[in-house]
Amino acid sequence: MSVHKEITKHVKQVNSRVIRYKQLDQLRESFIEEALLLCKAGVTFSVGKINVVTEQINELARLGVVPTRKKVTKEMVIDFVNRSK
């Protein structure tokens, strides 16, 4: 019976990591979209919020199960905007 409890505990931990990852990834994507819109409009933008969330995702990834994400630079945003014109 204790093996069952340990397995259940592990599955709950994994599930909570996946749920948290999805939340953080969605937040990261919204910050990226915001930076893209500001860049397209010629307004000064920052990638700080994106990378704070990216670091949270990467900390979660170090525990296993979920993938890491790359930090975003201003140049990456500008290049993307220029390519999509």
C-alpha cells in the first residue's frame, strides 16, 4: 500500500509541474506578443518580464518532466518583426 501512496504522490508532483509549466508558458507567450506589438509600433520595449518567466520555467525544468526555454533578447524580437514584414 505504501508503494501506491508513493506513486500517487509522484504523479501528483509531476502533474502539478506540468500545470504550472503551461501557466508560465502561456504568460511568457503573452509577454512575447506584447514585446512584438511594441516593437512593430516603434515603441521602446523590454524583454525583462519575458526572461523572468523564462527563468521560472527553466527552474521548473531542472526538476524534470518539462522542457526548458531560451532567454529572449531584444535583437531576437527585432529580427522576428523585420522578417514578418
